[in-house]
Amino acid sequence: MSQHNEQTKWSQFLSLVIVFFFWGFVAASNDILIPVFKKWFVLSQLQSQLVAWAFYAAYFVGSVIFFIISLKSDILQKFGYKKTLAVGLSISAIGAFLFFPAAATANFWFFLMALFVVGLGFSVQQIVANPLAIKMGSASTGAHRLTLAGGINSLGTTIGPIIVGIALFGTGNKSEPLPANLSKTETLVYEYKTLKTELETNILDLGKDSHVDSAEKTATETKVNNQISKLNAGLATLEVNKNLSDELVNQYSKQLDDTKKEAANTLYPKEFVKGKLSTVKMPFVILGIAFILVAIFMLFSKIEDPAKEEEKLIDEGSEKFRITKYPQLVLGMIAIFLYVGVEVSIISNLPALLHTREFGSVLENNIAPFVSLYWGSLMIGRWNGGINVFNTSKALNLLLKIVVPFIAFGIIIFANNMSGKDVTSFYIYPIWIAIFIFISFIGGKNAGKTLMIFGVAGIIMMICGLFYPDKNIAKYFLISGGLFCSIMWPAIFDLAIAGLGKNTGKASSFLIMMILGGGIIPLVQGAICDIDNGPSGHGGIMGMTYTHFSYIIPALCFLYLAIFGYITPKILKKQGVELTESNESSGH
């Protein structure tokens, strides 16, 4: 009980959060890789989501392996937290280095293997770092430390896509923002020209590539030039007649869609694709070196292993442990599965959504700011929640909870501006931040109540994103899902392990296994997106494309999370488990 009033060990904690930063950096960078791989490997949306699947399935596999080994020998007690953490970092380093041969061979499955190995190392790191962060000080502020560490994780998710985006596409050009307030015909002309420019750039780059076989080069150039000719034919009519009838606009829209599908299914020569993917090598090689350096740093750091007596208590209860004995744990495992699933799925499928005509036909090189804003939204929420770990007056705590989210938003804007991207359209987003702050005060310090309210808010945001008529606004409703996901992990964790006592460690490993949801839910949503490319996809559903309609999946995930937040405290009460406000405050 002495730990209850113990101060946070800041020097040790700050060393640990470096690991949390890396998790975020890589996870968010995957969202930049998805549209790139989809384009150059000619993948369906479902196939492109295998990127998320490979990464998050590794968490499940790693956790299962860790659990099985722990049944015979407690790894953390035998080797210690620091050494185990260093091993996890080393495994991730191997995965990062595998990006070099994967890019050199332009092999999609090799990339997936590399991501799987990175995720395998992360699973070990997660199992160690989450409980370690909680134990670095008072038990009453343990969940807040985990939320603060999550805020550092989100800083990585905000910066990661920007840096990887620059590595893949270079810096942006602010002088070329997306035109606004265009007529239907003018919008169509813009889309024709955008696709034409992209194809002409590919032809130009292909012509310069001396490694490509001349016969392959000629065959590909013929296909692409044919696509450009179709676009030129459409432009010849559209640029002369600025106010076409709706019937003709629909006709030329269909022609554009057909050309887009044809272009998307054009398989470029492998040697050319190798050149396009070569830019992926360096960021991940640098990341691998960083993993090794941090592993060495961890081994020599002052981080102390928690008392081994704790681990002995866990072992004593392990023989009698049955997950079915604890309904809060079973429901919590489903909640973690869906929570990670919805967090990943919203952003993994966003590039495909933004690429649709109704959402502006945004190309791969302009996706990074939106990815950064989404993951930055999680940073905003987690920084807001992390404030509770500091011992401040009520007045200062209130002020910080209002000011800090907007400081975090300023960092997002600054980072994107530094990358050369025009993000003036993001200036409307503080409206959603203000809604988040208001709702966070309603939730208070009660994990169940907070989870329920944020789950309901997530449902509302997804529904508004589906049906709001102005798509320039609708996309921000969908992106704001990151705000309302931000505080859910510690809240779910708190509720799921409440009342488990000495079985808490074993229960935690089961919860980490459920990170698998981050690999499964995006596949489900991606499969719905792909209906647009099939024979039954023409015309969409309910007046929207299937890619747009696929965001019903995140809404359903939020529904379960809201229900979990509502019923679990009642289940715990029947078990005689009474949670105090301080224990449940991880909902922030």
C-alpha cells in the first residue's frame, strides 16, 4: 500500500515513453503506405488493408506466444522488465531493416512480413510497458500516467505520417490548394486534369527509367497514353461547355470513373515499381537504428523493475484463473478488439474515401495532412487526459484541460505547415475540439460514464459524417472519431481488469491479444469499399458510394463501446466491486 502515495518517478517514466512514441510513429506511417501499396501493387481496398492486418495480427500472435511461455516460466520475473523491453525493441529493429530488401524486390508479401516482425516486437513492448507505466508511482495516478504515455504515443502518430509523407512524396506546394466553390462541370474538369497530370508524370518517369525492359516500357506507355487520350477527349468537350446539363455531367463522370478504374488496374513494370518504392527504405532503416539505440539505452537506464513479490502473487492465482469467471474481462476483450479496430479502420480507409469524387478526389501525395490530423486528434484527447497525472489546483487543472487541446492542435498545424502542405481548411476543426472538451467534462472521472458518453459521441459523429450534405464538413465528422477514441483504451482497461486482483497480469495479456481487432475490422470495412468496383457497386447505396457507406462499421463499433461503458459498472457492482473516482479517472 505504500505505493499508493508514491510520487511519479519522472526520470524513469520519461525514458519509458520513448517506446510509446515509436509505437505511434510506425502505426500512423502504415496509413501512408496503404494508398502507396494499393497504387503500385494494384490492390483492391480489401487487399490494401492487409497492411493493417499484418501489423496488428502480430500483436495477437506475439501475445499468445508470450502467454504460453509465461505459463511455464514468468518471463518478466526471470529476465526483468528492462531486458524484455530491449528484446522487443530488437525484434522491431529486425522488422524495420527488412523494409530494405522488401523495397529492393518490390514484393508486397515481403513488406507484410516486415510489418509483422515490427508488430511482433511491439507486442512484447506493449505487454511490458503498459503495466510498467502504471507502476511508476502512485496507484491512484497509474491510469493517468498510461493516458499521458498515450499522449506521447499520439505525438508519434502525428509526426510519423508527415515525415514518411515527405520521404515518399517530398514537401508540398501551398500555391496549389484544392479549388473551392466550383460548379459541377468545373469540378469535373479539375478531376480530369488531376488524373491526366498524374498519368503524364508516370509516363515521364517511366521514360527516364533505364532499368525497365524496352518491350515492357512500350506496352505500358501504350496503355497509359490510351487513358490520357480518353481524358483529353472528355476535356475537349468539358472545357468548351462550362454549364453542361446534369445528364451530360453524369455521362462524363461515368467516363472518368471508367478511366480511373482502368488506370488503377494498370500494372507498371516491376523495375519501375522498385524505383518508386525505393524511397520507403531510408525512413525504416533509420527507424531500425533508432530501435537498437533505444534498446541499448533501456538496458543502461535507471528504470527499476517492479517488486518480484507482485509477480509471485500473480503466479499463485494463475492455476485457478478462468476468463469466463469474469464477465467484465470477456466483455472487455471484445471492447478492446472493437476499440482498436475502429481506431485503425477509420483512418486506414480514409485515403480511399478522400479519393472518391464526392470527397474531392484527393491523391496519395496529399493524404498525409489528413492522416496527421486524425492521429493528432488522439494526441489532443490524450494530452487532455494526461493532465490529471500532475498535482495541480482545480482551477489550473480546469484551465489546462481547455488550453492544452488547442496547443496540441497548433502543433498539428505547425508540423504540416513545415512540410509545405496547405492546411487552411483545417481551421474549422476547433469546433470539434470544443465539443470534445465539453463532453470530457460531462464524463468527469468515471470510466464507465466517460466511455458510454464518448461512445455515443462517436456514433453521432459517424452518422453525421455519413449524412451531412456538405462533404467538406462531413469528412471532419469522420476524422473527429480520433478525438472520441482517444480516452477509451485506459477506460476499457480499467473496467475489464477491475476485481481480478492477483490475476490482473494474466488478464492484461488477454486484453493485449485483442489488439488483433486493428487487423480485422479494417478488412471488413475495406470489403464494403470494394463493392464500388464490382458490378453491383454502380450507383452506390442510399445516395452515397459504398466506400462512404462503409463508415457504418465504425458507428457499430462505437455502439458496442457505449453499451460496454454502461453495463460493466453494473456487473462490477453485483460482484461487490466498488470503483472510486480516482480509479476510474483513466477515462480522461
